[in-house]
Amino acid sequence: MKVIVAGYSKTGTKSMVVALNQLGYNVYDFFDHFWYHGDRWEKIFSNSGGSIDDFKEMYQSVDAVTDCPPNIFWEEILQAFPDAKVILTTRNEDKWYQSLLKQGKAFKENYVYNLMQILSPTGWKYFRFMQNVVMVLWGLHKRHPMDHFVNHNQMVVKKAFRQHGHYCKQNCPPDKLLVYDVRQGWAPLCEFLGKEILDKPFPHENVAGNVVAEMMANRPALIRMQRETGAIVFLLSLGLIFGSYKLYKSNCVVFTSTSKLYSVFKLA
């Protein structure tokens, strides 16, 4: 582990993934944490908790981590990898909050994304993972898959964002910390990491929360959820068709029997 991006989601973390990749780092982002280490994170979130050894085992072959939940556990990960550097990505609080709302709205309006958390076995695990992440971030209980910041306390969410930044600045060793706005481009990032400044535009990803479609198409976890959901919908459809056929046949038998009985009484 060489780089820990400790900033909250919607502070340029997706841009940081691309930038760090271009600088030669192997990066684990949000869905990678769930896909490769979901069970271990569930243990860390549980009453039994985790340890520094958990982080050593999880990320020993990874160069960099971004987004949730490692951003909340940056301190423990730094203890596991004391030679790593920490990057606190920052953003104007109000703009960050509005961007967060747009992201939540994009997820809420993607019905396939929400449906597969109900029908897919992998989706069930993902929903539990999300419940834990939201609880650790803001102390909020995510009640169901479509509960995307519908009911939350704006003051609490902003306060958590603010406190996280202050805590990181106060407790991370100054020589290991870069407080960074992605609008600053390559220069401060490359200088901090000891890399040559790239002669290309700095990446600008997930503009206005448009990352949902990209994730649905490319993330292994979401691809598996879609396949599982498709298979379950197919089986449910077969069951519905077969049940409808059996109901139709039974109604035909009842109708035929009733007609015969009516005929007998009529002749009598």
C-alpha cells in the first residue's frame, strides 16, 4: 500500500482513481472493496470488529485505495502500512452536499440497480454492505435499497464531512498528508508522490453523478447482480406462466363439470 485517499465520496475520488492509474498505481475503488473484500468488511463492521492485521491482509497487494469505507479507516490502514501517504481530497461543503444529492437521485432513479438488490443474492450482500457504510459515515440507517438519502439530517451529514476533514488534518503526520483539490491538477499530486508531471489533461470523472451507467456496464459486482436478477426474473416468469396455465386448466375443468351438472338438472 502506497497511497490512501481519505477524502469523502464526491470530492473527486473517481477522478483520483483514473489519475492514480495513469501514474502507475493499482487502485481499489468503492466496488472493489465490496467485490474483493466484502466478507472481511462485514466482519470489521460487526460487533466482533477488525484489526490492523485485517487491513494488512486485504491490501498487501494493492497500491492505492479510494472512497468508502477505507477513507473512514485511513488511520488504521496507515498503521498497517506506515510507509503509505495520505491524500485528503477536499471540496466546498455546499457543492459537495449538492453533488451527493444528485448522486443519490441518480441511483434512486435507476430501477434495475435497486431491483437487483432485492432479487439478487449478491445484491442482498451489497445492500448490507451499503447499510454498514452509511451507518459508519453518518449514523444513518438505510432501510431499503431505494432509500438514497431520502430521509437524512442535512446538518448531521455536513457536520460529519467537516469533522472528517478536520480530524485527518490534525492527526495525520504532516509529511505524509496532502490536502488536495482535484482542480489543482497534476502538479501538487505528482510532487507529493514523487512522480513526473504528466503532459495530459487531469481526468474529470463522474460529472453530475453520471457514473451509474458506467458502473452497471463495467463493475464485476454489478454485472453479476444483473445476471442473477435476470435469471431470477426468468424463473419467476416461468413459474407465473405455469401457474397461470394450471389455473386456466383447473377453471376449464370446473366450467366443464358445472356445464354438465347444469345440463343434467335441465333435462331432469
